[in-house]
Amino acid sequence: MPKITKELKSFTFEYDEERKVFTISEAGGMLGCIELNKVYAFAFTRFVIRISQRNWLRSNKTIEQLIEEEIQEEDENQLKLFEDE
């Protein structure tokens, strides 16, 4: 199975379909690399998207209010997940 790779100036991002691992590595090698399984890669992706959307979806609410609402929504979703089991 193929690997999906995106190379930038300082970092390389790679997803290995076979191992289901997302890898972030630095070009210089000083920081090494980080490997995330599919669950943590998904969580990281959600985090990055939320940070990006925060700048686009600003309203009259403070950041603290937005974070509090987000935590409440996540807690409700997590409870639903465990209720289905």
C-alpha cells in the first residue's frame, strides 16, 4: 500500500496506509520524528482544524466562552459514545 508524503522546507508529513501511522519529521533531524497512530492522528487533525476555524468563526464571545462550549459538546458526545456500547 502506498505512503502519502508531503514535504515542506523544514518538515515532512507522511501517512503509511499499511501501518496506519502518521509521521511528522524534521528535515534537519534535530527534533527527530513523531509517529501517531490513526486515533491520535485524527485527534491532532481535529485540534489543528479547530485552531484554524477559531480565527474564521470569531464572534462577540470570548475565547474562554467558546472553549467552555466546546468542552461541553465533547463531554456530551463522549457520553453518547459510551451509552451506545
